[in-house]
Amino acid sequence: MLERAREVLAIEAEAVAALGERLDESFSRAVDLIVKCKGRVVVTGMGKSGAVAHKIAGTLASTGSPALFLHPAEGVHGDLGMVTSQDVIIALSNSGETDELSAILPVLKRIGAKLIAMVGRTDSTLAEASDVVLDASVAREACPLGLAPTASTTAMMALGDALALAAMEERRFTAEDYAIFHPAGTLGRRLTLTVGDVMRTGDRMAIVNDADPVRDVLFTITKAGAGAAIVVDNEGKMVGIITDGDVRRHMLLDEACLTKKSDEIMTANPRVIGPDQFATEGLGILETNKIGEIPVLDSERHPVGILMLKDLFQAGIV
């Protein structure tokens, strides 16, 4: 079994490697059509090629090229209505003679959409009807019977990735652009969430006056379920911070510290951040300074929240 598996992987790897050697101006023209497309890239194919086409459409869409999948069998029953003259079609077929694709070729031509063929035979009906032909042929399938599409579908998948990523680079598509299309993913959260989206506010943040006794600070921190209290002056502006660890350390040194004023044990001028900064910036400050929380201030140094490392973990930023 291991020998068979290694043989399959070797055959498919060779098929993908051979694609690189055959790339020519046809690939560049295909990328140019995709980048300049004023409509959408419509990817189509039947059977296993259809499954690959579906994946390619998803990769194109997530990398800056609006795309959708069209099932050719459904196309002849009304779904061709989604295709416009502004679109670019990418049709996948190893043989280039797939009946369902052949049936919609005349209509696609009549609509006026540009057609890119990804085929295993460059002398096929599909290839001859296309504006650009991409040779996705393979020397052999990995299937020992030579029947099940294996190396051919892997080659098409890889060629589709190459198209999508080359178009992405031509569009100067950035990580920030990618994040917009993946707001629920880890990258999306890292690149779109601000401090204001993650910070604790209201009853979940602890704020004390600089004249409050340390005992009250401890109660306030405990009630908020926080790790620190922001110390403010009589104008409500932050003057320092006291962590629960600060209180414990002072208690070990002086049992009477609970009666001291907050400003006697606080850390003055701590690291702060604004609510409109990215949450990843807050993470960087926390990790660099090896602290667990950071006050969030407005432009007049009034506390509007507190950013805690454990909340960044829960938000998937870390």
C-alpha cells in the first residue's frame, strides 16, 4: 500500500511539474483576461473537473477576482442566464469533448463572453472554440487502470491556483484585501479587528480614583473580573494603573498597604493604546512588555476600555 501511495504521489507531482515547463504566452493572456474582466470569472466543468472548477472559482473569489461556478448541465436549463458579455469563462475538460460543455459553447459565443479552455487535448472541440487554450495534459493518470481522473485533476487544480495567484499579484491584492473576504478567519480577525472591538468596557473594566484606598482597588478589580484597575484623577483622566499582582506584592511587604491611597502604589504613565488601533498592535505591546492588560484611552486620556491578553486569545487574535 505504501509503495502504491508513493507511486501515486510521484505521478501527480510529475504532472504538476510538467505544467511549469509548458507555460507560455497563453497563460499570460489568460491572466490578462481575468484581470481586465469587467464582469465575473465563470468557471465550469463536469464531474471531477466540475469539482476542481468549483474550487478554482472559490480561490479566484477570495483573491480578488469575482468568480462563480456554473454547472454546465444546469446551464442548458436556464443557468446560462447568469453569464454576460462582460464575463470570462474558464472551462475545464480533460478530453475537451464533454457533451454538456459542448452543448453550451454556441450560447457562450453568442453571449460574447471570452472563453479560456483548460484541457488535456489542445486539438479538441473545446480548445478550438476558445479564445485562450491552457494545456493541462498529463503523461498518465495515477489510477492503475488509467481510468479515474487523478493526475489530470491535480494538474488542473494546480493550474487554477497559478491563474488565481498570478491575477492576484497583477491586481496588487494585499493581505488586508484578503482579510475583507475572510472576516471570520484567523487572518481576517487579525487584520480587521480594532482594539475597540475587543476591549472591555462598562462594568467589565475597573476604574478607581487616585485617592481611593488600595482596599477599594482590590474590591473593584475583583468585581469587574479584571486583572488591573485604571487609576484616574478628579477630572477622570488616567494617571496610572494597579494590577492585582501589584496589590499582592505590596501586601507581602506591608500588611497596612490596603489603607494606602491608590497613587502610592500605582504605576504611573503605563503603556496605553487607542480604541481605533488594530488589536494586533495591542497584542504586540502586551507581548513586548510582558504585561496582561493595557488601558485604552481617548484623545483626552479618559479611559474608554481596557485590553486584556486573554480576551485577544478568545477573539482568535493570538
